[in-house]
Amino acid sequence: MSFKQTSLFPPTPSTARGVSTKLSAHKDKIVYTNGKAVIIRDLNSPLLATAYTGHVQNTTAARISPSGYYCASADAMGTVRVWDTVGEDQVLKGEYKVISGRINDLEWDGESKRIIAVGDGREKFGQAFMMDTGSSTGEISGHAKTINAVAIRHQRPFRAATAGDDGLIVFHQGAPYKYDKTIKTHTKFVQDVRYAPSGDYFVSVGSDSKIFLHEGKTGETIGEVTDSPHTGSIMACSWSADSKSFSTSSADCTVKLWDVETRKATSTWSLGSGVNNQQVGNVWSRETDIVSLSLSGDLNVFDPRVGDKPARIVTGPQKPVTAVAPSAAGTFLAATADGRVVEYTTASGNTAPLQGVGHTSLIVGLAAGPGGKIFSAGYDDRVREITGSTGFTAASIATAAQPKSIAVAGDGTVFVAEAGGVEAIRDNQKVAHLATKYTPSAVGAAKGGNIVAVGGEDQKVRLYEWSGTAFTEIALLENNKGVVSAIEFSPDGAFLAAGDSSGRIVLFDVKEKKMVTARWSFHSARVNSLSWTPDSQHCASGSLDTHVYVWSVANPTRNIAVKNAGPGGVNAVLWVGAGALASAGADGCVRIWEVTFHS
């Protein structure tokens, strides 16, 4: 058996209320951060995406150099990593400890040699350094509080502008960079500052809802842009490639396009209302598209030439993926730690959020049932029904306790494992409750038969016969070495795989009610998910140890290891096609692996 990664579905950017999120672009790709990953994606070709996972701490900002060869990415502890974007190896060029706290923004100079990084430090709020050696190229001074943004003039003579929570813009001459003057136009936090590609101007925006235009070489303030003002904090701004216009994104849920010469708004797009539609990031992609980021993580793509609505909206998970399930042909669903469910189309790479009233907190499991129905259980103590065509239906039922696991039998009965036992739900009604002396931790149901398996915190698996109204215990299966954390019947019902918190997976023969093998024990941490191939000959497992294994029933000693398949841990695995395995987890990415079985 062998494997290779064929595609990656990335998460959307991390956001925080009241915080400007820095997006950047290079040609037709945009760059942003989520968790510990840096994502580079092509908005026009969703399958063209890469994730850089070299940071130990959560990433905060990333920008590709003007040359396109390198990316500089920063994290919450003040470290900048410079790495190679050419080729798949992402070779590290250098790692530099820049300041003693979170880095909010960084910028390359026009020669792709120098970088300025700014943020929240104890001794200083920013540093200018060489990309290849980390040696200082001047100092960033003049601020008394956290710096939110930095912009560098790409032409000589180099200039840099920094904007901070002290309401100041500090203008620096360079290189080497040194303090030139303080610009006191804003009255509240300055959220973003950006230089025009031509170097003639830079623009600043802030929490005072104001926009100022400044001269690029001298830093002189040309004037305030007062036409058709925003009514909320302006969180981000960016320039068109021809330097004739710029766009702004605001917490008032609008995006505006401005003409530099007339200083008037030429377009205004409204994204609705509500906190999730607040706009917190902005960047131009290619030469025409404006990309504005909603607090919900949605990337709204606008074409100034057409319409008063986004040309398209790029969505996806913003938090870790906690469960996956098959949907219609060629699609599958992924549930997240914030209660969202996203539908993926494997061939095109397109994503779409499910409509309807969903969960309000972490979803512990998705289970596919007959008739195209999918059921979800969440920490909001509810089980909800999903249909592939319409999303969440009105069907919803409260559970007696917090759900831990969910499974669906062939007759459509939904089984939910909880602290006090297992509930059976059918047609949105509770039809039975199995009270247990042990604490259930996982549940599985045979698709074709009437057998239900319940794993417990006592490291045992119990088989029950399900009559449609009652449970009858028929077997006790032992040999797991930890809390049983994942259970999955093979499609033909002949086998049962039970994974536990020690990393061991035990394979049982359902008919004989005995162990087949305990050699599936290469994981070093909790097994979170199991998925069988349609022919019941191979089983995939995903674990907290970040690895995915594919096991063989015919030859239990053989396996294929996909090492480091999901940084932070793999929460879910699913076969989504012939030899195509999806894995997802803590980093919010869904990766598709092509697995080849050798006879």
C-alpha cells in the first residue's frame, strides 16, 4: 500500500471581534493565518491550496515577498519564520525572535530583503531586520502602545509608516529605518495603514471611522476622505494594482471602494447586519477582485465592475474539524468545534455552509443513515437531522445528557452515547433508553443488521441486539487497553473495529464474538475516528498523535502510515471515493489522500 496527498481544503482565516485581521495577496493567491497554520490559496481554483505548519505558536500574520520566492509568517509569541514558497518542501530560510509578544503585522520592502514586524512587546513594539540574517536594519520607535499595522514604500527612497493603539501614525525614513515624525490625525486606535503600489500615497484607517490620505515620500497628510463615511470602526484597507483606488472594510458590515483623485466613494457593498457580518480584513487579489473578510471567517470576493453583491463567497471551517460524514455522491460534510457544518465537493474543491438552524457549540459526531439523512449530536445537548439537499431540517431533539458519540442503524434509529447510558431516537422521538452501570464512551451500529456496539470507559465493548424498541446484551468483548473512543462496524457487518485512548485498535469478529487481532496498535495516543472501505477489507484510523493508518483485515501485520497527516491531531477520517481517504482535525484543514492497495 502507498499514499500521496492529492488535495487540501483549507480553513478560513481566524478572526477576533474588534481586531483587524491581516490578509495579504501575491498575484492570484491570497495568504492568511488560522491556528498554527499559514494558508496560501487560489480563490479561482479552490483545489490549489497549501498549508505551512512550521510554527509552534498560533500564527498572526503572513506575507509573500514581492519576488514571490519567500513567505514571512509571524506568531503570537513574537517569532517570524521566513520560508521558501517554491517547491513543496517549504524550506526554512530563517527564524527570528523579533519582539516579546504578539506580532500583529509585518511587511517586506520592495527588494525582498528587509522585513519590518510590529505588535505588542515589552521592550519595543517593532523591529526592522534582514530576511536572511535577522540583523537589524534600523529601529521602529515613537509608539507608546501596541502597533497594529506597518506599511513600507517599495521604491527608493524607502519609507515606512506604523499605526498603533495610541492613535498615532509614526513615519520612518529608511533604510536603515529611523524615526522621522509623528502624525496625529486619528482620535482613536489606528487599525490599518497601507502604501499604494506606486509609492505616491499611503492611506490610514481607524476606530474613529475616519480615512486619511498621506503623501508617500514626506508623510504629509493630504486630507481626510469624508464623502459617504463609514459608521463603524474601519478595520482594514488595501490598494488597487494601478494605485488609483483603494478599498476599506468596516465593522458597520460594509465595504467601500474609493477614488483617490476625487476622494469619493465609487461603490458601497453591504453584507447585511449582525456581528458575524462585521468586516475585519481586506486585500486586493489579482488586479480586479477585492476580498473582504467577515468576522465569521467568510471571504467575500467583489468585482467592482459588476453588481452590488459579492461575486462569490468563499466559506469553510474556522475552527477544528471534529467529525465528517458522507453526503450525496461526490460530496461529504465536515462538522466543527463551533457548531458549523460545511459541505465539500471533492471534484471541484467548492465549499458551502449548511443552511438551517444548526448547533450552537461543538459537534461531537455525524452519522449517515438511510434515505440520505445525516444526524448530528452536539455539546448543546441536541440531536439534529440533516438532508443533503436542504441542510438542517426542523427536526431536533434534546438529549438527557451531553452526547459523546452518535451512530445510526439500518432501520433509521439514532443511538446516542451519554454519561448515563444510550438513548435510541427514531422519527424525532425517543423510543428506548439503555441504562448502564458503566459509562458509555462510544457507540456503533451495524448498517445491515440489528447489532449495536457500545464502548465504555471500563475499556470493554458490549454487543446488544436491537429489536426496534429494546436492547438485549449478547456479548462482552475485551482486550482494549484504554477508554474505548471509536467504534465502527465494517459495511458487511462481519467485523467490528474498536479504538481506545491508548492508541490500540482491536478487531473483532461479530458473528463469532471474539477477537481477530490486536496488532493494530501503532498509534501512540487516543484513536478518534475509524472508517472502513466499502469492501470491508481495509480500515483507516485517525488519532490524536497526528497520524493516519490504513489497516488490512487479510494481513493484520501490514499497514500504511500517513505520518503527521493532521498537525494538532486527526479527529476524523472518511473514505470519500475509490482509494480516496479524507482526514481532518485540529488545524481545520481537510486533506484528501490517494491510497493505493498493492495485492
